[in-house]
Amino acid sequence: MQKTKILIIIAIIISVSSACGRKGDPIVPRLSPPAPVANIKGFTKDSSAILNWEMPTKNMDGTKLKDLSKFAILRADIRDRETGGCGCAFVKIAVIDIQKPEPAAIKENSVIFIDKGDDLFPAGLTYKIPYSYKIIVEAKSGLLSPESEEIILTPTKPPNPPSGFKASVQNETVLLKWEPSKGDVKGYNIYRSKIKGSYPDTAVNKELIKAREGAFADIGLVPGTYFYIIRAADTVNPPHNEGPDSKEIEIRITK
């Protein structure tokens, strides 16, 4: 009897020791999906929409996003919302790989994407139709962020250029004059170049020339040949929604 008790005690000790030393299955840490893109900015230019947003840096749990891979751009025609529809028929129009971002561009920590409506027929966004955009972030792990807040952009047909665009020279100053454009025009931008048919993105005038004005003086020029165009805009604040180029003017300043 005593021997039996001893054997039972030994068996219990062995069983407990084995249980304490047993290792369970390894616990795999749970990955957190990326946080959605915030503060998307955008504007329209003719029949295109330009979107801009900052590179995301956080996951949903607040940890640092270290494996950013792609962005998916979604677009929906939401005109049916005016008649009680949901405007929820979003279509993926582009996937941007941060290693090869074309057709987008990445500058510093900012992403710029231009939707030219190439997937539509005919190509180009339709004037006066509101379009909603959303962005989804994808990590290298394959995890996806929630959809971003939407941004709604409505392309508008820009105004025609003014007529009667002409120039004259007085010493080192070029005097430009024109007849005002018709329609909803907020002002004008003038562009100057030394190369025919090729103009910079920045206008000569620092502020939009008011719609009621029809003249501008470009001062302090050195002798040489200059080319000018003027564009009408229907937005007061930059970036301006500008119309097509006016006729080109060539003018020469001599000593």
C-alpha cells in the first residue's frame, strides 16, 4: 500500500513537471492596416481633375507605417445624388506604385495625380458633372486602409481668351492691351517667353488681373525678342481654371 502511494506521488510530480515545461504554439503578432489618407486637396483644370495628398505615415493602431506600397484611386459620377441616389458607384481608375508612381508624381512627401478621364468615352471628364474621389492605401503586407473621406470636384468649361490682344513698346516696357472676354470671367493671366510657343507655368502678373481691366505693363525688360499670350480665368484664387491661349504676340525691345 505504501509502495503504491509512492508510485502515485511520483507520477503526479512527473505529470506536473511535463506540463510546466511544455511550450505552446508561437503567437504571431497582429498586423495593423494603414490609416486612410487625410486632407486630400484638389481642383479642376478644363476637363481634368488634379488631386494632391500627403504620404501617410501611420497605421490604424497608431504605429509607424513602414511598408507603404500603393495607392488606389476611386472615382464616382455622383450627379444622381441630386435626385436621391447614393452616388456610390465607385470605379478604380488608377493604382499608384510608390516605386514607379507614373501616372502620378511624388515630390518630397506629397503625391500629385491628374485624372484626365482617359478611361471615359469620349476621353475627359464632363463639364458640370460632380465627381467624387476616394483613396485607399495598400501596405506591402497586402493590408488595405479604409477608404479616405471623399473629395468632390466639378469640372467647368473655362472661358475663351480675350480678343484684340496687342502690344507696344516704350523704352524697356511692353504695354499689353485687350478686349474683355465674354462670360463668367474673374480675371486674366499673362505669360511671357523668349521661345515661340513655349511658356512657363508662372504668369508675369503676380496677382490675377481683374476682369474689368484691359491693360498691363511688363516693365524692366532687357533688349531682345519676347513672345506673349493671355488666358482668361473663371476662378479668383489660384490655382486658376484658365481657358485656352490667346493669339501669340511677338515683340522686340531694342537698345
